[in-house]
Amino acid sequence: MELIALLEDAAPVMLQGAGYTLLFALAAMAGGLAIGFPVALLRLAPWALLRWPAALYVSVMRGTPLLVQIFVIYYGLPSVGIEFSPVTAGVLALSLNAGAYLSESVRGAIASIGQGQWRASFSLGLGYGQTLVYIVLPQALRVAVPSMSNTLISLIKDTSLVSVIALTELMLATKEAIATSFRPLPLYLAAAAIYWVLSLFFEGLQRRAERRLNRAHAAR
């Protein structure tokens, strides 16, 4: 009974934090896609002048811890006159990090489409942009969905790191509940369960999206 009462008292704060976690993850996913798609196209560009900056960005973001990136954006940039609110800094750091991984998912999916598709499209008089939008990307999306979905699920868990800059989300809400109850184990386990449920929800959406894309591909 005592445990149930503890969870009931903590539930409003933790569920509110879970809502913020979901919003931050979705915002970062949108930002990551906005960054990842052009970066993927730059990685595939025939000119090294375009490929190298994109490759450097991907290497830096994938090769450094997300926590360090958050510290650089929130605590480091103000020293050079660039200052962000906790929400902006958290979403920006998550977006930049996710963009690097999403760009690799998109790049790999585009590269998996055979060159014959490109040549056939060019022979029909379509340009590079038309071929990419109407021929290649619809096929590449089917390949990219699983890894892109994995990135979103990872983002849900990575939002726990933004608690270090006092950004309210599930982990910070859990810490606040622990500070008043002094019962860390059940509350941390409850937070883990919420993260798990959110992950299961997006795994279900991933499977549904894959089935739809596979049916659309088979109907062609």
C-alpha cells in the first residue's frame, strides 16, 4: 500500500515529465530530419568541396558524447556571446546529434538503390532532382524507416541527458519526486517503465509504417 501511495503521489509530476520527454524527442526528430536529409545529399555529392564539410559534421557528432555536446551548446557558447534557453539548447543538441545519425540512414538508403534506376530515369529525360524525388527517395524511404525509427527511440532515451541543464523532462521530474520521498528505487524503476512504454509505442508505429510501405511497394 505504501508503494502504491508513493507512485500515486509521484505520478502527476512524472507523467508531465514524460509528456515533455515526448515533445522534446519529436521536436528533435523533426530538427534531425531537417538537418539529416540535406547532409545526406551533400555526402553523396560528386564534389569533394561539398562532401567534406558534411562528413566532418557527421564524424564530430557521432564521435563525441551527446552530454559533451549539450555542455558545449548550453555552457560553452555563452562565452562567445551565443546564449540559448534550456529548451532551445536541449532540442538543438538533440537535433544536431540525431541529424548525424539520420543522415547516415538516408545516405545508406539512397546508396542502396541501384544505379540502373538512375540511368533509366535519365534516359527518360528526368533530371537529377526529379529522379531523386520521384524515383529514388520513395524506394529509399522503405529502406531507411527501420533505422530512422531506431533513432527516434534512442532520442526518447537520450532526452534524459538534458536534465543536466535543468530542462524539465521525465528524468528531472523523477529526481524531484525522489527529493521529496527519499525512495529512489521504485521511482527510478517507474521512470524506466515509462521509457519502455514510450519505446514500445514507437516500435509499434515503426512496424505499421514498414507494413504500409511494403504493401505500397508490392502494389507497384
